Amino acid sequence: MTGGLMMTKSKSHEVISEAKDRERFLYIYAPDRQAVVFREYALQYDSLGRALQLSLAANFNHVVAELKRLSPDAMFDDRLLNRANQAQMLGPLFKPEEHLDIATSLLAKVFRISLQQ
């Protein structure tokens, strides 16, 4: 069709990438007390002293590990650590990005019921 002439065609398209950075958290519940929430990005890690790490993630891991070590009888559940488990707990009607508080409340309720039995 081009009679032997070389034809070039340029095509452009736009690629949109979305980075999802989820802040980790730790809820601490005690009977007849208000829940305490430790949020990875909101905590001040200066008081860790020599244990202070280079990243927020490492500091948060250290705090969680120390709380677990110092409270061996405390119940810990890691079901909400990944998106698949969050989605499974919330079901198809709720997005984990928007309704993680519901999943957390459900899990806390299950813990309360199991402690009463």
C-alpha cells in the first residue's frame, strides 16, 4: 500500500500507577478501659534510645515485639495484617481501605466473647 516506502506510526498512552502505603497499627484493649491505638507514623520513637532503628517500620516492629515480650499472656491476632484477610473479614460490601475500623471492632468483640467464656 505504501509502494515500498517505510511508514512509521507513533502511539502514545498514559500509564497511571497508584502506590498504596498502609500505615500499620496496634490496638491495645483492656477490660473496662478505652482502647489505645499505636499508629506506626504517629508514634515518637525517640525514647527507644539505643534501640532506635533507621526506619519507622523497624521501630514499630521493635515496639510491637517488646509489648508482646513483656505481656506474654496478652492475646495477639495478626489476621488484619494483610489485605486478603481484611477483605475476607469485611466481606464484599466494605473496602478495607475505608472500613478497617469495622474489622478491628469485630475482632475485638470476638476476643471479648472468648474471654468471657
